[in-house]
Amino acid sequence: MQVSPLALGITRGTVTDFDKDLGLGHILCTDGTQIAFHCISFTDGSRSVAVGTPVSFRVYPGMKGQAEAGIIEKL
């Protein structure tokens, strides 16, 4: 039985889109879950990321009631 990354609080995935003007994007988790993120969550201090970049991150409750990625590390 596969456990959702939302239950674990930490997972890996791949950046599927990123709007550099807004600093917002989405990560596709290994189980198919889509998670939103903001560029300030990157641990390396960068403010942009290329589509297709593999990342690891923690899952947090977002401001709009949906899960968001935080403490994002590029792999």
C-alpha cells in the first residue's frame, strides 16, 4: 500500500511548471499528487527553477487550505 506524501510530510518530485514573474509553480510527486510552491521555499536562496528539476521537500498546509511545498531542495 502506497502512502500519500501528504501523510508523510516529506517527499520527492519534479517541477512541472514555474512562473518566474509570480514566483509560483507546481511539483509532481512520485505518487502523482500535484503540490504548489513559492520560490522563497528553496533552501539554496535561488528564486527560480527549471521545469523538470527533481526536488525534495516537506508538505505544509497552505494559506488557501491546500497543501504547499516548503523547505525545497534541488536534487
